[in-house]
Amino acid sequence: MISGFYAFHARFGVGPVTNPVPASRERRQALAHRSPLEPAPTFRRGRLRQKVPVQAPRAIPDYQWDELFAAMGCDRDRALLEFYVSSGARASELLAVGLGDVDWPGQLIYVISKGTRIRQAVPASPNAFRYLGSYLATDGLPTPDQPIWRTRRGESRPLTYWAMRRILQRANNKLGTNWTLHDARHTAATRMAGDDRLTLAEVQTILRHAHLDTTGRYLTARVEDMHDKLQEHYARPRPQRTYAAGYNPDDIKAVFGG
């Protein structure tokens, strides 16, 4: 990040002529013509470059999710949040869904995947479809060629990513949080990966990850989710030490102390 900062300003003739945090020249030269079928070699980091730790995906704890959901002001926003956290769809994918992309009996929505640009089915929770039905019954149906998510003030227009982001910002300001739309996808992935009834391969299929390693990042345990288990652990009495029959308690006390 720091190297990119200096590289950006160097392009406009601002700042030092030589980047004080250069990239690794050996790595750049070695990887320039490497076949993607070959394993990537390991090189030392460039001078002054710090190792960036891999952060666990940020998911919303259940109690904070309930607060965020309660801060939504209409069924449209509640439906969007339910779809985000139950389907794991990306923000732009969900906002582009039209009436023809909703499979009510199958509890599925069809989205255009961000990476492959393929139309794929994604399951969602019954609550998401219930709030969607309530929203459409109140605000009316859009035309078949328009997305189902529409603005509610002024002329009816498709709800954009920035408008949905603003809705979430208002809820964050009310709650004193800083959640993002992508955190909802992380939350969906974390919940699915932590469910014993779903295999990791099934979660990968639902989230449409290209590699299983990406899905495996969501197997990390979070302290927030272990609150009840920890309370049981703290309240559990300490195990009492026992000895085989035949030992004199006075001898045990003399050897190991009282």
C-alpha cells in the first residue's frame, strides 16, 4: 500500500524520484513470464515492505445483526438484508435481480455471477421471500425488464449500489457501527461454514467460490459466537482428583499436600 502511494505520486512528478518502498525486482522478473501451470516460487519481500497478516473475514455477530435489521425502515430494505445474509449474493448481483429471476416455489433467485458472468441459481431464506412479497404488494410490481428493487421517493428508478450503501450508512450512524454490504456476504458464509449439516463443498457451491481455499477462510471460530459455550465452561466445576482404591488418604495428603 505504501509502495503504491509513492508510485502513484511519482507518475505525476510529485514526491521522491526513487520509490523508498520498492517492489521485489527478483520476484517481478521471475513471475513476468511464468506459466500459470507452474507453482509460484517464493521470494523475499522487497526492502522495507512489511508482512501483511491475513485477516479473518469480518462477519456481523447475531445480536448486532438483529439491531441492524431492526434499524431498517421498510420491507424493501428488510428484504434486501435478508437476501444478502441468507443467499450470500454480492451487492451488485442482488440489485440487478428482476421479476423473471425470482423462483417463488423453489425459493431461489437467479443472479449474474460477478466473475463468470453466468446466470446462476442462489437459494435464500423463506423470510427473504416473505419480505419481498410484502414489499412488492405495497410498492407494486416493476416492468419485466426492470430490477425489482426500486427507489421509494420521487420517480421510481432502479435502486443503485450507492443508494443501498447510503441506506446502510444511515443505519450505521444510528447504531454507531460501520458495517458494509460485503460484511453481509461474509456473515452468510460464516453461518453456512459453521453449520454441521452443510459440507464445505456445498457452501462453496452456494457462494460460487472458484477455489475451496477461499471458502475455508470462513471456518475460523469467533469469540463472539462462543459466548454461551464459554459461560458454561466457566460455570463448570473443576474436576476432582481421584486415586485408585487402597491408598490411604493420609499418605496422599502427605505426599501431594492438602
